[in-house]
Amino acid sequence: MKIRSRFLNRCLAIVAVGIVRGLFATLRRDHRDSVRGVYCRDPQGQYIYLAWHDCLLLPMFTSRCFHLAGLVSRHADGGYLAEAMQLIDVAVVRGSSSRGGAQAIRKMMDLVESMHIVATPDGPRGPRRRLKPGVIFLASQTGCPIIAVGCAAANAWRFPGRWTDLLIPKPFSRIVLRASEPIFVPPNLSRDQLQQMAAEIQLEMERMERVAEQALDAEVPEDQPLERAA
């Protein structure tokens, strides 16, 4: 059911954010050497963060995000997500490959001068975990480096959706975030070059996912205890 009322969307978002925050407060989270800058109040430089649509809750709720903007679809279903993101201090840019994409890209080109960008490159309609070149175009035009974020949870539910599922960690479980080195995209790429670069970053996102999953089984050094979510 689609709810077009801004008031009802916001009420649902308040309830959902409260529940998710309560859940994440029970988790042990490990993001050492991971999401560079976005969890820092005074970051050095800006990045474009890429996370798969089904794992988006993990980087967004693991810790407080600073100076972050996110791209959300203009479809009615995106209203819930937009309201929720605003409640956790993430600026929202509405648009997708099918609706308002060009305007959203222009807005984000302005924002990357002072903010990080987070995007789910397989959204808003899939296919699941298949990177689309739009975000590569943004990086090419702005010179802002890309960070591929890998996420894993030791124990989680997966709720099915229309084209992907949603990963939600179970209470008191452990989650891991790992991030790639900054990936710099050359300027003014052709269409073919954008597709080639997208394929390379697709592989890097898959690699970081494996790195995060492997870290779940790694022994945690005593001098680096796991932290509780903020």
C-alpha cells in the first residue's frame, strides 16, 4: 500500500527509526578501517559511498553520520526512506534513473563540494546487486573518489521485497563494515568507459563484501574491542 500523505509517512518513519535505533543499540559493531570520514565530525575531503540496497541499514545506523547526503527515488515508496534519512540527519536528494535523474545528479554535483554522498547503485528497481553507471558518471564529473562499502552480519533476518531483500541484524549480534581504498574515476569518460569502470567497481564491491564476511570469523584483538552502536 502506498501512502502519499507526508504526515503519515513521517509518523511511520519516526516509529521505524526508533525501532531500528533500539535494535542497533544492542549490536556489537566492527567498522575499524572502514567508512572513512562519514563517521567523523570534521572529515578530510568528501567521498561517494556505495552500499548495496539490501545492506543499507548497516552503514546508516552503525554510528552517527556527519555531512552526508543520500539519493532516494521519487517513487512513492521512496517517501518512507526519505523521511527516515532526514530523521538521522542525512540530507535527501530525490531522483532515480527513471524519474528526475538529471536534476538529482546536478544537485549532488553541488553537494559534493561540502558533503559526502551515499548511494545504492543497484536501486531503485534492481537488478539486485548490479551496479548502474550513474554514480560513476557523478564521480567522473566531480572528481570525488568512490568508497565501496562491504557489510556483513553474523546473525540476521532477510525480509523479501519486490526485487531485493532487506538485511536486518538480530539483537545482540555482531556486524562488520569494511571499506575499499578511495577509487578515483578519470574525468569525462565515454559511455563505453563508464560501463567498463562500472564493471570494475562492481568487482570491488563484491570483494569488499567478501572481506567483511571473512572478518566475521576473524579473532578480535584484545586491544581493539568491539564497540556498541551509538
